[in-house]
Amino acid sequence: MDKRRGAALGLALTAVLAVTACESDSEGGGGGGDDDTLNIAFLLPESQTTRYESFDRPLFEAAVEDECPSDQTCKVLYSNANQDASQQQSQAEAAINNGADVLVLDPVDGDAAANIAATAKEKDIPVVAYDRSISDAEVAYYVSFDNVTVGETQAQALVDRLTEQGVTSGNIVMINGGPTDPNAKQFNEGAHNVFDESGFTLQPEGEDFFTPDWEPENAQSFMDGQIADLGPTGFVGVYAANDGTAGGAISAMQTAGINPLPPVTGQDAELAGIQRVVSGEQYMTVYKPIAPEAEKAAEVAVALAQGEEVEGDTTVNNGEMDVPSTLFDPIAVTAENVADTVVADGFWTVEDICTADYAAACAAIGLQ
């Protein structure tokens, strides 16, 4: 799969797909009933996180085209649920009714998605859980990153940074992801694996905060409350589960006049997050190379659509079964290794990152 990565990623960055053997329809449209066509539904959860439309979709579509047998046509039935679990259920049912041979599903709600998997099972349609696990359901395959390791990576980076600054105790404000996202719970688990042995105190105490819908505005409102409760100097760091929640937390602290900012974590290597890392507003983000994830999902989906057996590198128990799985490793990104990670992979270019507002910061770290 590596030989396709550069080409596929280039397609994602330009958002241009030369669709020949593979066609793509929005909202699960058309194509059922043709024995020479493999219909692959690709159901994504939301569009506020830039990765899904800018990277996952075009990379997956390009990889399906590349995997498609020469004697068949492959059609991607694409839908985005816009963070609405009931809408995703309807989209999945539409894809099934339109002849989907396999569902590749990134669930809005990992528990609710069990209903989608059950509906697909009734039609003998395999389901691939993409990026997020589907709980308590029969699933043919799971492709993602080791999400507990993601949380551990974020937390360890924050603890290490504070230790470098001579800080070994104090409050860390913890801002987790969406409460219905199974990945958010795994990130939280991994973070606790580190923080609970670190000597730092997580705030709020007693019950962790999970950000509704992963919305930056909700993270900002929560951070406003923490600043009011703890005071502007009453915490030494912020664990934010992704770049959107990090941005919300940073906005709250800047509005409160906190300067310098304490170290803040993130995830997804969004452009705004990388720019904040370069400028020093955000300490780190987690880069999850999407190309191999999308390519593996496409490989598995095409095989399953043809009725082939697939085996995983490992298994992950989802409460119902040990699901054959492939889990990729996350990468911590700080200002020190931006050039060696997201830039070297072509995920973002120097020109993308180093706009006029960030030119001086880029020059200061040698990113030119």
C-alpha cells in the first residue's frame, strides 16, 4: 500500500480525483443491482473536523479505484452525517437499499451504530468500522489508530513538557472529546494511564468533562468556567483531546489575558493546530497519518465486497466479538518535528503553514 500513498495524498491535498473505474455518489445514490459493480458505502460522521472531507474521503475514493478489479466497476456511495446519529442511520439504510455490498462506517455514536450493523447483517452485508469502533455488534473489520496510545501520547507529552519547565505538580484542566464517540473514551483512558501516576491533579475533580459534539465553542465555554473557578494562574497545563477543543481552550485563556499560555495538547494535526504549534500557542498535536488508514479500509472493503475472507494484524473486542483489526501508531508533533512529520509526509506544505501571520514563527524554528 505504501507505493500508493504519495499519489493518493496528492489527490487529497488538491481535492481532485480522476474518477474512471470508480464512481462516487453523494448520499448513497444509485448503482445497485449490477453484478459487475462493487458498491462500497463510505459513511463519515461529520465535517467540522477538516480531515474527513479534505483527506479521508478523497484518499479512500482514490484507494478504492486503485484496488478495484480490472474486470469490474467500483462505486463509492458517500454520505456525511453532520454529527447526527439518526441521519447516519438513514444514510446507511439508503446505501443498503441502493445495493451496497459493504459498509465502511465511521460512527457518529459508537453505541447507536450497532443498529446499523444489525440492519446490514440482516442483508448479509459486511461492515468495516473505520476510525471509530462500533460497540456490541458483529463487525467484519476495524481500521483505526491505537486510541489508548493516542491518549497516552498526549498526556506523556504534556507531563514531559511541564517537567522540562520544572513543574512537577499542580492542576491540569482536562477537556475530553465527544461523549458519544467511543474513541474519546479510549483517549481518556490512555490519558488517565499517564496522569493518574504523574503527581498532577486533573480538573474538574470527580467527573471528567466530555465536550458535546467535539465543538470548540463548548470547549471554550468549559474553559471559561475553569478559569473562573481556578483563577488564571490556578492550573499549569491543559489536556485537550483534539485541535478543535485546544483552539477553544486557547481562545478562552487569551480572552482572560493569560500570558504566557501553559502547554496545551491536541490531536489531528489540523492546519490551525499546526500553526498554533509553530507559533507556541499550542504545545503539541497528534498526527495520525490518514493515507494508510484510508488505504487499508479500501483494501478490506473491496475484498469483502467480492466475498473474500480478510484477516487482521490483531483483534479488538467491541463487547460482542474479537474484531479482526489493523491499528496504526500515532505520532506526537511539536514545533521541533513539524518539518519531519506533517511536512515530510506532504500532509501540509510549508506554504500552507507559513502564511504571513506565521512567517516569523516559521523562520524562528527553521521552517522555511
